[in-house]
Amino acid sequence: MSADTLKLSKFDVAERQLLQAIRLFFSQGDEVSIHTLAEASGQVLYDTRAQHGGGTSLVRDSDSIRPEYKKLWLQYAFRAKNFFKHADKDGSEVHEFKTETNHFSLLDAVNLYRTAKKSWTPETLMFIAWFLLKYPELINDKNPDVAAFIKSNSGVARPVDVNDFAAWSTCIEELRSGRRALANITLAMGLPREG
């Protein structure tokens, strides 16, 4: 294999897409690119979830939607995703994209990723922390992952301002570089090794 060839599993691709989407999010990069990367990652993680211990999608597996409306729900939920990647039926259409959609696309992908990875990365941890601060009323603290996150990270440091994206990016960089360390964070790429 040459130096210009990457040997990647589906998980490897989804991981790279998700981590890059989160870095773009905190660096306030292009919203369409963030959405495209997050949704592509989320779809691969969802499609391969049986191989990695299951996991549920907050969007695809919602039991709050009546079964007869599931198809309509998914069409609405993935309207931007489909608009950004297809042009066979709507080549001349215009889409009004609500950039806040990225918050929920990233959350869904992080949720699926965390189930497979079984640990946090600097990017996923910072995104979940940001989401908890941005939308505290939406999160069920009875969720074991969320409760464990809150317990293990309470008192670590004062929270970063939810709107200070430069500070969130700096936190990711400090964790990635090893200048700071937190429990249950991995810098390793790929799935955890069995055994």
C-alpha cells in the first residue's frame, strides 16, 4: 500500500467526518459542509450500528412519531440532507436551511458514535458539553451516559460561555494535544479493540 492510500472501514470514515464536522462547527465554518459531514457520518453509523453494539438514532428511531407518519417525518427531518446531496428531482429548487439544524444532526451522530466508540473524544465531549449548556431543558439526565458525563466532569472547570466558539475550539485543541486531560477521553482513532 502506498503512502497515498488509506485503508478505511465504514466506521473510520464516519469518525473522520463527524470529528471534522464538530471542528468546523466550533470554528464557525461553512454550515452546509457541517451539515453534510454530520449527516453522512450519522447515516453510516446508523447503518452499521448492529456491528458496534446497537445504538439508536434520536431522529430515525423516535418512538414519539406514529408509525403511519414515520416516512413523512423522515422526509421532513432529512430535507436539507437530501437537498444538499441530490439534484435529480429538484435541480432548480431553492432550500431555506435553518443552521440550527446542525446542532441536532451533530447530536444524533455523536449519540450513535459514542455507542460504538464507548468513550469520548475531545470533539465529541466538547460538543456534548456545549449542547448541555445550550439546551439544558432538552436533555434527560436519567440517561446513563449523560449522568456519567455530568458526574465525571462536574467541578473540572468553570463552564465555557456557550457562544464563545473560539474557547470551545481551544478546549478541543488542548485535549487533543495532551496539554489537558480528562477521564474517559481517547485520542485514538477507530473502534476500541476487543479483549
